Amino acid sequence: MQISVDSLETAAVTKAHLADMLFDQLGLNKRESKDMVDAFFDLVSAQLVDGTDVKISGFGNFQIRTKAPRPGRNPRTGEAIAIDARRVVTFHASHKLKDQIQAELQKS
């Protein structure tokens, strides 16, 4: 099954756009579509908050990295400041996604 995004008015794909595509192309009702999209992102978010990596086959991996505290500098004043430890999400695209992006570039 091919899902088309040709009807997007902007370059960004939003949760509302995803729900509309499920409604239009799969025949789910609007409430089910919105709930399905919300459930997907809630699941991904919950896994990341718990520190579990999320791997989506053919798309990529979302990983949690813990960054150590480090010294920093206020660029405006030059004053030294301490940057606290924090957790960040990183995304690494799969080879399949990278190949698709490169193939699209070759078409242009």
C-alpha cells in the first residue's frame, strides 16, 4: 500500500496531517485516526523517557544519550558558566532512508 503526501500544503508533516492521511487513505474515521497517531507518538515518547531506544525498521533509530556536565561560556558576555548534565534524543537514519533520500537527489 502506498500512502501519498502530495496533498500537503506545507513542507512539514504534522500529527494532524498523518491523521488526515489515515482517514483519507485507509478509511478510518477521524477519531480513530487521531487516536492512532497520538498513541504511536505517546508510545515512542514513553519509551524514550524510560531510556529505551526506539528502532523503526526502514526509517531509523531514536536513542537517548546522557551528556555530562561541562564548562561553557556565555557568547554575549564571555562569562564562564556551568552547563548541567542532561539527556538528549538523537536520531540516526537507516541505510534504507538514506538511500531513498540520495535517490531523490539524483532525480533532480
